[in-house]
Amino acid sequence: MIKQKRRRKRKIKRVLTVIFILALIVLVGYFIVTKVFTVNKVEVEGNKLYSDKQIEKSILNDEYCWNTLYVFLKYKFLDTEEVPFVEDMEVSMKIPHTIHIKVYEKGMLGYIYIPSIGQNVYFDKDGFVVETSADVIEGVPQVTGINMDSVTLYEKLPIDSDIRKALLNVGQTLKKYSLVPERIDYKDNGTLTFAYGTIEVAFGDAGNLNEKVVRMSEIMPQLSGMSGVLHLEDWSQETTDIVFEKI
């Protein structure tokens, strides 16, 4: 009888010890999670279209986002909030007080305004529609002279394949030489005109594309502060005369 009482006391003591240890672990864990893993700093990289604060706000978007561990786990297992013109965002925890957000923006070569839907259709270097929006993004040229009634997101621009190919080649070559215009006008006869503020470039067709753009890159800096039309439509390797018509 006495032995049974002693065994029962030892058992109760062991149970209480385990409960105490578990309670202590929970308290210590709670303290660490609530006091150590707090968001004091947010680092953002890869963003050009949005400010750091805008990206931060899109990620820290609920009442528990003061906790770095919560934010990390949330975006480890759940998708980030969809942000226009952003392909993806990677969220990591550098140290217990710092969240790091890496932004992957959608690559946009140009956009076409479609009156029937009242939206700008943004497309990438392969001609795929990556976004439709009423917003105008600085640094992305508008393409005019190409008509479409509708588009499907993530599918190719529904235009003639030769026109699409020429447009993409021109856009990528201009981007390569840091000559992205404000507007690219595509005419029915296949000729192109580029608008750079007060300078207009009558480019002609896409023949001798790279050579003509190289000549543009050499001439354009000399036209700074001027107004007029740079005529490249008749330029070829045999006929190299270039005329600038002042306005």
C-alpha cells in the first residue's frame, strides 16, 4: 500500500515536471516569436515600377505581419498578392528583424491601346501579352498604327506574324542601344517612325535594322535640344546620306 502511494506520487511528480517543462518551452517559444521575430526593417530589390513602400505594403498586408517569422512562413507556403506588372516576389528572412523582398517585374517591350476595351495591352520581347491596364508605364513605348479588337492574356498579339516579328526586332534593337522612344508608329506600308520628344525619326522599313540603329545612336546625342525630323528612310550601305530637317 505504501509502495503504491510512493509510486503514484512519483508518477504525479513526473507528470507535473513534464507539464512544467512543456509550459516553460511554450512560454519561451512565445517570447521568442513575439519579441525576437519582429519586423524592424524591410529590404526591397528588383523594383523599378513600384516604390519600396508600395512593395512593402503589398506584402505586409494583414494584422499579423509585424512578425517576421509569420511573414516568411506565409509566403513560403502561400502565393504573394498579385501585383500588376509584377511576375513574382520572393520573400525571405535575413535576420529575425529583417524581411527581404526580391521583385521580378514583367519584361515589357511596348504597349498598344485598344479602344474597344479601353485598355493598354503590354507585350514582352516574344510578343506575348503580359498585362492589360489603363495605366501608362514610363519607359515603355506606345505602338500606334496596329489595330486589334481584343487580346488574351499570356497569348501572342493577334496580328500578322510578319508584322509582329518586325515590331519585336525593332523594339529589341532600340532597347539594346538605349534608344527606346516614347512612341513607335507603324504604317500600313511597313515603314516606321519613332518619337523622341521634339525629335522624330523617319526610319523607313526594318531593312538594315541594326546598321541604321547604330547610326541613330551616333547622331541622336548631337540633336539634343533641337526640334525636327531625322530622315533615315532612304539610308542603306550604298546610300549613306542622312538629312535632319529642322522644325
